Amino acid sequence: MDKRKRNIAIGGTAVGLGVAYLVITSIRRNSLFKKIKEAIGGGVGGSLDTYSAWFDPNYYKSYTSAEYINLSQGSALSKARELNDGFSWFNDDESQLYSVLRSIPDGVALSFVSEKFTNEGFGDLKAEIENLDKDEVAKVSKILQTKPPYRRARQS
């Protein structure tokens, strides 16, 4: 019996050490993947930090001359209200949010819409978007990647 207990103890120790090794390796690997993901810009997680200036209500004010194309007051207000309608405390209408964001032509227009969103008392547009799930924020980031910072009016 004494030999059997010793073999069980040795086996249990070996299994315990093996499990501990696997757990430590997994933690280290996940930590490394997280560092790599942050270094290359977030990967699937996506981030709106690249577009922070576009969400700033003052960004568009640098592009108000006739040289640049801007949204009308009514159009920006309409888009701000549509965005607000897409947010809900229970279940957001992501397809509506994506549709409105796709219709915004550039960073200047997004800034103007962001100002209208705030002025209407809906809060901070960027903060509202960042409250969505990570994959939804990533989709918004992908939509914004396709947008130029501004559009120039054609000079004849």
C-alpha cells in the first residue's frame, strides 16, 4: 500500500505540474497576443482613437471656406437625430447607425454632425459609439477608414 500511495502522489504531482505549465503558458501567450494586437492597431477590436479629431465639434470649423464641401445645417441635424434614434438603452439599431455613418462623406461632415448631436442634448457621439460592443466599434472604425478627412470643392 505504501508504494501505491507514493505512485499516486507522484502521478498527481506530475499532472498538477503539467496543468500549471499549460495555464502559465496560456496566460503568457494571451499577454503576448494582446501586446501584438495593441502594437498593430487593435486588430478585430478596432479603435476610434485614430478618428478623435473627426468627432471633435470644432474640427469642421477649420474647413468652412468655399474651398471645402460641407453638409447643410439641416442635413447635419437630420443625421444627428438619426444617429440618436439608433442608440437605445436596451438594444441599439446597429444597421441604422452603420447606414447613417456610411452616408457621412468625410471627417469634416462627421465633426459637424457630432456638434449637432451634442447641441441637441444627445451627449458625446464618440462616447456613445464606444459604448457599443467591440465588434460593432470595429465596424464603425472600418466605415470611417473609407472616408477622407475633407473634400475640396472643384475649382474652375
